[in-house]
Amino acid sequence: MEYATIAVASAEAAGALISGVVAGSVALEAFGVDSLIEIISAVIVLGELRVLASGSTPDPGRRHRDHRVLALLFFALIAYVLTSVVVALVRRHHAVENAFGVVVCIASLLAMTALATMKRSAAAKLEGGEFGRVARLVKADAGETMICGMLSLSTLIGVVLAGSLGWWWADPVASLAVVVIAAREGREAWHCEAL
């Protein structure tokens, strides 16, 4: 499931960034950059799962450093998105219609929601006994995957409203969902303790 998450997030990042740049969509660009950070997060989770599966204990110092780097990436994303939103609103920037961006958002929403559901199910099966730490990690990762799916929904709404109704401001405003989610994830990553 972690490998599938990395593959989906990689395709999502590429699709969102390409379609965002082509369309001039702040929401799609922000979604793409967030997806890149999610890939890094998934790689960290995968590493921790491999250590736990081998019966070893994860290095708390390394985990702490990894999560601090993630937090800083999320905080940089917030600065980027807020700057982009202000510039787009001040300049009254109109993103162009973007069918590819809509497809990327819909595919991401479906894939990430399915992956989150599978991860929650796996976590429930692992709870109790010797797999308690693994279950907690998989359950937390399922929450992150679901957030990524919900972020694709907010991006989709902004892109569709901007394209279909001509609400030019809907695209940059939709990207503010990235700010809210990145702030939460950045704060959690900064204060992350070993499970």
C-alpha cells in the first residue's frame, strides 16, 4: 500500500504541476507541490514500516530529523501558496480551463480515498499484540492519505468553478485549503515523537 501511495502521489504531483503551470492555476500548482511533500512523507513511513517489520526499533533521532525536514517543507509550501494567492488576487489572474487538471484531481480523489480505506482496514487487523506500533503508524498514514484525497477535492472544486462559472478568484482561493492542511501537517511533523 505504501508503494502504491508513492506511485499515485508521484503521478498526482506530475499531473498537477504540469496542468497547473499550463493553465496558470495556483490551486493545481499548490496541490502538486503538496504531493511532492507527501511522497517524501510516504518514503519516511515506508522506511519506518520496514524497520518495524524487521523487528528492529526505529532510530528516534533520525525520525525526529526526518519530521523536522518535513515540517520545514510544509512551512515553505505555506509561504509559497500565500504569496501566489496574493499575487493572483491582486493581478486578477484568470486560470485557463484545464480538463487535464480536472482528471488529475478526480483520479487522485478516487485513488487516495481507496488507499486510505485499505490502510485503515490493515491497521485494524494489526491492532493489539506485537503489531500495535505498526498499527498506529499505518492508521496515522491512512489519515494523511485521506487528507491528500480531500485536498484533491478542494482543488477540483476551485478549478471547476473557475473554468465553468468564470469565477477567476475560485482557483487561488481553493489553494488556501493547501495552507490549512500544510499548517496542520507541518505542526504535527515538527512535534512528532517516536511511536
